[in-house]
Amino acid sequence: MPTIKSLLCPVDFSEMSRAVLDYAVFMANTHQAELKLVHVVDQLHGFDSYKILHMTAIEITHEMERQAKSQLKELVACLPIPAKFEVRFGRAADEIVLQAKEDKVDLVVMGSHGRSGITHLLVGSVAESVVRHAPCPVLVVRK
């Protein structure tokens, strides 16, 4: 029977990712496994247009990284178990898969926002792409 020694949980700070994190914490606690959270900065969300006008692309990237690290620190501090975290840059699905490979994790626990129809066609599903390309099993938590 396979053992679970390490878990990776992508978070985007949405309400959904908090519910997913509860599953990841439960799994890590149950298996006495290490838990790592990963946040991927892949778009300019959370920035007002007036802020963008006064910042260079590098400044925006640094600010997004600073905000993500700050939010991850707060999140980890509230967890009932120890956890590490990482901020990555790029396409979410690709970066999650790369993190899983680099860390040789045994399980990825992530959410699915449940997009369907044209939105799914245009945006694609991060969860679906991770399931297809991850080097380990992926537990997808739905709403």
C-alpha cells in the first residue's frame, strides 16, 4: 500500500481554496505527512488599474509576490499543523505540476472551481491539467 509522506496544496486565497486546505490538513494530519502550500502568480488580479499605471511590470510582480507571501504566512500561522509554502510565477497548472515533481510529493490536494461550457473551453481547467500531468495522485475537491 502506498504511503503519503508529503502533500502539496495549491491555494488561490478564494473561499474554495480554504475548504480544500481543510482536506489537505486532514490528510496530512492523518498520515503524519508534510504539507506544502503553493500559490502561483499568473495574472494581474487584485490590482486597481490606477496602481498599474504607476508601476513597472517588475514592481507589479514584486508586489504580487510580497502580497502572496504575506497571505501565505497568515494562512500557515492559522493551521493546526506545521506547513511550508512557496510562491511561483507562470501558468498555474504548469507550476503546480513542476512543484509536485521538484518536491516529489505523494499527493496533490486541490480544488476545482467547476467551470463548464464556454468558460471551461476558453480558460481550461487547472485541476484537469494537473490531473493529466502530475507525477502523483491528485485529490480534486469540489464545491
